Amino acid sequence: MPEDVFTAPLKRPAHVGEDWLEPKQTEYDSEDDAIWNDLFARQMEILPGRAASAFMEGLDRLDLGTGGVPDFGDLSEALDKLTGWSVVPVPMLIPDHIFFWHLANRRFPAGNFIRTRETFDYIQEPDVFHDVFGHVPMLTNPVFADYMQEYGRAGFRAMEHNRLKALGALYWYTVEFGLIKEEAGLRAYGAGILSGPTEAVFSVEAKSPNRIMLNVDRVMRTDYVISDLQPTYFVIESFEDLYRKTVERDFERLYKSLSPSFTYANSAVIDVDNVVNVGTQEYLLRGGRGSGARPV
């Protein structure tokens, strides 16, 4: 692969066991804590009015803005009382089957490192800020917390059918880049949106992307973008709606009908779509991040 293409180093480090868990959380220094604080402050200037109410409530419940990288033990104690989840440290991106196993047991694996000043704006491998700030507040919502556990359980079935790409698309368009309808308008609940400044605005306000109501069968046939802003976002009515459409779907039959590769481009709007708005795709057509296009 070219040097600028990120590939996950999935060789298990010698100091971790088969569960890939670190013996303990990293002891972050003052500069690490300062980076967390600056990232937190930047996001809190942007997210009110753009982030889902469940996410903002989760931030308050977990008190993530007290200063410095949060202690996983304290987070786990608070989460356990709310939804029975915990946060566990892992050294890097971990293999799919290990990730599924932790989710199925209500453990969220969080990167045991934080980005540097040089990678402050963009980091390819998810760090503790993306994982804890972006993901963990949503685990205070009981319905979403149950959805995440069921996703972990579903992973093993996808592996049996060799359809991990399809299940990965569902995770991407919900857990990482999902939008939700609220009374005040569209709001973001996906961690990939909430942990970065540009996409938090782009996803709910820009004219470029499509916004389409979630259809599980359609989403699992749709390609996605890893290293740039999404050309399409999928919208849910509620977390109860997300749970019903996924957990109550007969995935056994769905997997048998899916092809090994994606059917739809990430910018496509098709005849079965319940469209919120068709985007101009200007950002994508101008070349995206690599061309310096403005995210409009």
C-alpha cells in the first residue's frame, strides 16, 4: 500500500493477552492532558446545537470536562451504574472478532494513547479522545447501549457468512457517522462526527452531502469513505427505531442475499431511498480533502 494509506497493524503486541487488553491505562503526562483539554474545548464550542441531545446528556453524566484524560476506572464505575458498560484500554485497532467479543460483553475498547500536537486536527488510528469523547457518552443511553451490545453479538454471524464489509458499513453509517431527527432539526450522534470539528458542522449544515433515512438493507450495500468527509449520511428517527431496524432484522436471510462487494457508491441516491435532502456533492466533485476543497 502507498505510505499515505493507513493500514491497521494487527500483530498482537507481546505484552497483551489474547483479549488484547492493556494491563492498565496509560499514565498520561501534563502535555497529554493539555491536548485532551484543548480538543475538548474546541469541540464544546462547536457541538451545542449540532450534537444529539443524548450525547450532550452523556457528557454531563460522565463529567468528561473536569480536566485531562479521564480515568477509565472512574468512567467504568459511572457507566456500570447507568447501563452496565465499562471502558477498557487497548494498544491499537484490534481484530474484528476481539472487538465484537468485547462489545458483546458490554466492554468498550478505547485506544490507550492520545494524538500529538502534530496530529491534533486529524489522526488515522482512533485515539483515546476519539474513543472516549466520541463514543462513550452515547453508552449512557440505555437503548443505544443495548444496540452496541447486539452489534457485537451480530459480528460473529457476519464472520460466519463472510459479510464483515456489510456489517462494517452499518457500524460506519450509524455508530461512527449517524444522524438523528430531533424536534430542533438534524443532530449528530456518530463518534466520527462528534470527535472532529469540520464534520460536526458539515454533516448537519453543509449543502454537499445527501441525507437519507436509514434503511438497513440499503446501508449494508453502500460503500463509505474512511479518510474524508462523507458524501452521504443516514438518519434515524430515534434510537428505539435504530434498535428495531437492526436487532429485529433477520440478518441470516439478508447475508445470503448480499454480494461480497458493495452495490452502491457512497454518493448514490437510489429509488428506494426516503430522502431528507439530495446534496450538491460539490465537496466531493471538487476533489475533497486532497484538493483543498471547502467543505460546503
